[in-house]
Amino acid sequence: MRIRVTRSGGFAGITYKAELETSGRPDAAELERLAAQVLAEAEAREEAGAGPAAGVPDGYRYTVTVDNRTVEFVDPDISEAQEELVARVLRDGA
């Protein structure tokens, strides 16, 4: 599974991008579980008819692409799974 993360905004307005491939990684199952949860949360939000959150001034905006599915979310409306997946991909991805 290929996971790409873009984090933009914040006080400095800097954009960070990272990508990683889960195959062959010792933590692949955990990353894939987090990615599936992030996608499921986004799908549930769409099904509930919830529009995109507005975010806050100087908050981050996130774009996460898992294989060919892309979801977006903003601070402070971020779940624990989203936060963990973003942190791990930005830390370990290239």
C-alpha cells in the first residue's frame, strides 16, 4: 500500500510532503490498519452529509492519499488515527 501525506498551512505556511510504501515494512499491518481507519472515517463523514470542516486560522490542512483514494481534513477536526498516520508518514516517509 502506498500512502502519501501533505501537510500545509500552520503559522509559517510551510508545506511538508512524504510518501511511503508499506510492503516489506515491519509495521506494515499497523500502517495499513491506520490508513483503512482514516479512509473509513472520511467515508462515514461523507455519508453523514458533513461538509468539509472550516479549520482554524494558522491550523494545518492535510491531504492523505492511500493508493488512489484521497481524503482531506483540517485542524482541529482531526482524529487520533489521522494524527498518528500523518505523524508516522511524515516521520518515516521520503
